[in-house]
Amino acid sequence: MHVYNNVYTDIRSSGVNSRMGAQVLAESNIFNSVKDAIATNLYSKEAGFAADVNNVKNGNTTISITQTCSYTPDYAYK
């Protein structure tokens, strides 16, 4: 999954949550006070994978990536 150019504000749980072996590229997003902005180990028996690329984190924002990935989309984008 490619999560690109989004704004998350005042979220008390997870913003981007990769689980069950999924691979997520979280890129160029803004996280404003998001408890678990990017996470790979929440709410499932099997963790997912994530890459944190050029994201902006403001306020009380945490990142919890336990497994990284190198997913690249197979399409062009700006």
C-alpha cells in the first residue's frame, strides 16, 4: 500500500497501521498529534512492514515500526 500526501490530526489511536504481513510505504504525510502515526505491531497476531519516508511529525506523535520494508510503487507520481 502507498499512503501518500495525507494529513492526520489529533488521532488517539493509529494513523497508518500495517498488519498481517502487509507492506506500507508512508510517504510525505503530515501527522499532527497522532498517538501511533505509523505502526506495524498493533491489533493483530502478525506484524506488518512499513517505510517512513519524508513524513512530518508534529506535537505528541509517535512512530512504532518494528519491521521495515522497501516497497516501491510501480506507477509514476508527483
